[in-house]
Amino acid sequence: MARARRICAKTGCPHPADGRYCTTHNAAYEAERGTASARGYGSRHQKTRARLNLEVQTGTVTCSRCGQPIAPNTPWHLDHDDEDRGTYLGPSHAYCNDSAGGRKAHAQPDL
């Protein structure tokens, strides 16, 4: 069964979208988001991740967030510290890292 086409998530835009936004609004979103280096994923990050990938693929590395082993060939991230993006926590399950980012992004302000 064919899947229904998505509509761009930008308020008021009626154009179809392959992902979250239509082609026009996706370009604006990516420009605003910044380069990989600006977001903390430059050459240092890429080299560190490549080096750690060899170890992660052995199945002996544990997630820096949940403490459970990271199975070979499963998605993982080189996790940044929540307070200092220049510091790494170490390898984390992709889900654990994404969940931590979501919790931080949607945290309730102190009342």
C-alpha cells in the first residue's frame, strides 16, 4: 500500500515533503542549523569516533549513559558532555544519547 505524502512542517506551507520540510524550507533549516563543525562534529570528533568504532565493534564497550553493552553493528554516538560540548562522555547507544538530548531540550524551567 502506498504511503500518504507528508506536507511540509513549516506553518502555512502546502508543499509535499520527503522528510520534515519541503525542499525550500529544508534548505533554510540546514543553513540555520550550521555546519557539522559548528555543531561539534568536526575533524577531531570524526577521528575520535573512527578510532573508538574499532573498539565498539568488539561488543566490549558499555554505554556511557545506561551502562549496558553496545552490541556490534548497532547505532551508537560519540556522546558529548551535557554541559560542555568540548568534552566527551564516550560511546553511547544512539537511543540513549538522543533521549538525553530530548529531555534537555524539553526540560521544564525552574519555577
